[in-house]
Amino acid sequence: MSETLPPLTAEALEADLINEEFSAYLYIGSAADLGWKFAQTAFKLVPRLRIYLILDRVAVAKWAGNSNPAGIVFGWDDKVYRRFDKAEAENLQLVLDIIAEAMNT
Amino acid sequence: MKSKQPLNRAIGRIGCAALALVLSGCAGHFRPKTHTQVEPIAAALPPPAESVAPAGSIARLTLPRPGLSQSLTEIAFDGRHPVPSNGSPVNVDAHSVLFLQFPQIVRTDAVGSASPEWEPIVEMLTYFDQAAKRMNEINSRQPRSAAERKQLQQDAAAAASRAANMVRELLSNKSLKLDQVEIADIVGGLHPAFAGANLSTNNGYVNLALWLNIKMQERRDALQTLATNQQVKVSVQAFRDSNGAKSALHVDGWDTFAEGPYEPIDRTGLRPTPADQERLNAERARAESTKELVESIMEKDGSLRQTLKALPGEAEQILNQLAGRLTSFPSELAADQFKTLTNKLADLAGADAQSPAAKLLGELKVFQADVVRIKMLGDSVRTLTNLVKNLKQARPDELIFGSENLFAQAGGALQIFIGIATNLPTLPDRIKRIQEALPLVADSVLQGQAEAAMQSVTNFLGAVGTDFAEKAGAVIEKLNKFLGTALTLQVTTSIKKPEGDWLIRTPDNLVPGRLDLRRSHVALGDLVSIRVRATNEATGELVEPVLYETEVGLMGLHGKPAVHFIMARALSGPAQATQWKPNVAAAVEWHYTKRDPHAWGKTWNWLYPGVGIHLASLDQGDDSVELGAGGIISLWDGLLTGGFGYNFSNNSDHEYVFVGVNLLSLLQQGKKQFRHD
């Protein structure tokens, strides 16, 4: 599942994150970014992974911390497993490795 | 939008279509070529129990390029043995038939039984198919208990690990030349190759399979084009290299040469064939002249010793003069200069082989080879000058037996010098022909470039002088005399070709080739090579340059006659008898060669030890003719020999020992060393 926030709300996102049947990856940027392209690649290779394009950074401040990340990886719950800076989010291999790690944890 | 589309059927169709493409692409005389295999990257995460990972298939995956399929098999008394191509020479039995085939590949009717070159592709398609099904299955699950949810998480996590590893291996396979963005484009269905294809919007494995399918289709089309292209011409040529002399051999189906008489080499070594007799004669001539040479060197104040002192000095002087003149040749006359010219001429010539541009192109290519030779001549003159200096300084025993192997090196260097120097006088004629042909090619820029390239060579020829051939001839004569015929192999610049010609075939008319070594006048130790070439005459592209090289020997237990130069002495008696003296011995040695050796077997074949009997001419007493006989052992095909025997002459001391070297082998070793240097 690929969603964009907005129109998705932060509340709906939080509800999705606590669903233990899915893991999640948030990409914070624009639809034209390489990082979002790689997020979509991960979605098409990894089952039970939901990806979200976050256009409104403030809406995910709760999970973003202070590091101004470009990507946030979750495991099977709403706990942040790893945050990516822009360069890391534009590394497909790293994105896939960390998503796999988060799902195996 | 959740991935709930039923893709299994589509994937199955793609898989079947892909396999069908593989199978049909393999049919005919052509096959895909694979390149160097790479070990798969170790998984970063532990593989799940139900892993459907490609098990290294990605690492082995290469997209095939069209090529001619052929194989060479040695049909021997002990079975059929494949001969590898484009590698070091392999030993074949002198009684064998070498059989060249252009096989139809038909083992492709099911997954797992496709021809080996295609297996990684078939495995990958299977993997993509299974991974796509697995992804759909996991995505469609609706767990109803905590246990089912746990299982779902474990299975999804395992699939994620496999996905990460798959991408890692795709990236590390250099032959695929994929980067992360390209992989993302393929998975996302955005790759340019997908124009008009039926893509999946949420299952990347379907798109990966589709991409591989498209790439295979491209190769299949190329194979089909090649197989039906009448412009592609195939030739098969076989050659025998014996003691430096090269001759063409008959291959059934591929030339019109007459088949030779049936002359199998005797396995006992007691009845040499005419070809083996030639080898023995050459060995004997070299052993005898080396004996004379060493005798002269050992004589105090002998005439040859005086000659040895003087001749290299004269040769050195002339060589120095030549080296000085050769420095006028411009080193910057680069390959690029000719490349520009020849490319342009090739464009002008097009497919018309009779056009003035095509004729000029032919002359220029030979001219370019001459230029390369001139550069080599400079190198060989410098090498020879240094060697001559060393020859002057070395002791006679060091010349032959020293670790530097100076005699052999000088012999090798001299041959290269002779080969180049004898070709040089033809250059002025070639330049004249090119100058005459230039005005016929209506391209002023090209004419100017060609004139400029030739000007440097014309200047050089003026500098080396008209007496070059005379000077070079003097060096050759003096060094030849100095080195003795014992150490200079016959220089052959041309290939001896029987009456008849080679046949050229198109890919739709390939026939098996058969070379019967028993009818090829080969001797033990000869190098027999078979060259398969497929050239696209329209483009000039060499589609298939394959070379099979074999060395003729005998497998299992066999005898081999040989003639050795030896240094022998009596075990007791007066000084005249116990002094080491040069002699010649004829021997028959028995060897054992292992077929397909492993480990110590390889060492055994490398040592090629032999045990046998010998008959030697000796010089240990007052008899005019002294003969001795006894045992002999040898290593490295007679490179090193030793033995003992009984002198039948009327001396009081009959027992003697000897050590020896096979100078032919020694010289060949020296030549190899020179080439490597």
C-alpha cells in the first residue's frame, strides 16, 4: 500500500503503524525524489510493507526526532527502527537491508 | 491500494514464454556465450528455512551474446576427451582423431535440463516466478490468531531478506551492468525496454521476469539473424608446428588437401615413422654440431675459441651501427594514426572489395604491420647487442649450461631479428604501390593523412641506408656461425601448404571436421592447432575466433626414441678416459603419461620421467670408433638425462657415466624465456 500524507491524516497513519500485520516505511520529501522511487521499489519487492510519502513534515514530527530525516523505518509496530538522512534514503541497497532488519527484529 | 491482484497466472504465462524463447533460441548451431563466473555474495542475513533464493544464479547470470557453437573432441583408444578452446595446449594421443562438431542444442525441453549456458537464466526466471507467487500469497493472508500473525511476520521478513540479497547480487554482477536506479526502473516497470509491455503495478518480480524475458528475446533475434546471415563465413584451418616449421594439415570437410598416408607412431618407440625420423635427424644434427662446438671450445687455443673471441665483437659493432640508425624511426607513429585512416577507408570501401579504397586499405594494413615490425626490430637489435656483450664475457660452459641460457636466448633473439630484417627490403615497393593507389581514392583529406604517415617511414628508410640488408645479412651470418647450427632452429616465415585450398562455409552449411593424427605426418612433441573463424564479411566483425591447441604425445605406457648431446667419462683409468668429453647418444626411453591427471599426476606428467637404453659414441681410448651401451634416465622429456654404460672398445676401463641435455628442448625453453622477457 502506498499512501500520501496529506490527504492521509497523522491519526490514520498512526492507526496503520500499530497494525502488527504490516511494517512501514515513511519517506519525507516529494514524489519526484529518488528516495521515493526507491521506497516504491522496496514496496514492490517486500511483502506486507506499507510505504508513505510525507509531504507535511510537521505531521510526522512525533517520529522524526530532531534529526530532520528523509526516511523512517518501522518494524511490526509503531516504534521507529531507523531514521535515514537524504543520502541514506537514496541508497536502495541500504533501504532494503534496513527494512529487512526491522522486519526480522 | 493493497496488492491483491491475481498475478500467478500472468507470471506462469511469462515463465512459460520465457522458457519457450530460451529453447527456441538455443536451437541451431548457435549458443549463448557466458563469461567468467563469479562467486555469489554471501547473504547479509541468515536465509530462511523455506528459502527459494536463486542460490548463486544471479552471480552466474550473464546475458548471452550470439556466437558459433562448436566443440572439439579427441577420439582416442581410451575414450572420448573434450579439448578446451583458447587455453594452453593439451596433450593428445598421436593415434587419435580430433573431431570438430557444430552441435544442435536440443536438451532444452524442461527446466533443469536446458543447456548449461542457459541454466542461470532459467533458474532466475523460476526464482522470479516463485518469488512473485510468494509475495502475492503473503500479501493475501488474513491471520486469525497470534500464531498466524507471528508466522506471517516471519515469512514476510524472510522474503524481505531475500529481496535485499537479490538486489545486492544484481548490483555485484558486473556483466549485467545494472545500477540502483536501473534496478528500480525495472522493478517499477519504468525501464525503456518495457515499451508496450503488460506490467505489474505492485509486484516487482513480475517486472524483473519480464525484463529478463525481453533481454532474451533480443538475444534470440540476434542469434536468428546470425544463423541465417549468408554474409557470415566460417573457416576451419589446422596447422602443425614442428621444430619451428609450420605446415597446414588436412581437416575432412573443410579443405581440399589430400589425406596423408597412414603412419601411426609406434608405441614401443622402436619403429619411428617418417615424421619421427625427421625429428630424430634434427636432434642428431644438433647434438653432433654441439659436440663439435664444445670440443672446439675445450681445445686450448683452438681455432674456434679464437673465432668466438673475435666474431661477437664484429657483430656487436655492426649491431651498434644499426641501432644508431634505427633511432631515427619516430616512436610517435601511433596506432591511432592508422586507425583513423583505415576506418575512413573502410567507410569509403563499403562492401565493394574491388574498389580502390578497399585495395588501398589492404595495402595500408600490411604497411601498418611493417611499421610495427620496424619498432620490433629496434627492440631485437638492442636485445641482441646486449646478448652479444654477454656472450663475449661468458665462459664456454656458461654459454650452454648457465642459468642465463645465453646460447638459447641468443638463438631466439637472432631468429626474431632475421624474421624482421628479411621483410624490411619489401617496404619501399609497398610505399610505391600505396602512393600510386592514393590518387584513385577521391578524398583529399585522407590522401594527406596517408602521405603524412608514410613520410616518417620514407625518412626512416633513407636513414637506415640502402646497405641495410647487407649489414643485417652480415650480422646474421656472423652470429649464425658463432651460435652454430646446433642452436638455431629453422626460421620459417611462411606456412607450408599442401596442394588445394581451405573451404569457406556459411552458418547453415556447417559440417563436422575430422583430423586424423595418424595421417597427418605428425611427430611426438608437435603442436597441432585448429582455428575456427566466423567473420561477418559485411561488417568485418570477427564473430568467432576460437583456437584449439594440442601437443602430440602418447598416453599410457609408451616408448620414445631420442638423440641426446651428452658429456661422458669413464669411471676409472687414465686422464684421457676420465675426462668429461662431449658425445652423442641415441636412446629409446619408456614413459608413462596419465590421461586427465590430478594433483600428483600433473606433477608426474610435468616431469615426464623416462627410463630406457642408450647407444653412445665415446672418446675414452685410442680406438678410432668407440661405442658404449647401457641405461638412461631422463626428466622433462629429455631436457636432463643421465646414465651409465659399458664401453665395448679395447680399453681396460669399460664402465662410464654421462649427463646430458636435449638441446632442442633447451632452445625451446630459451625461446619461451626470451618471449616472456
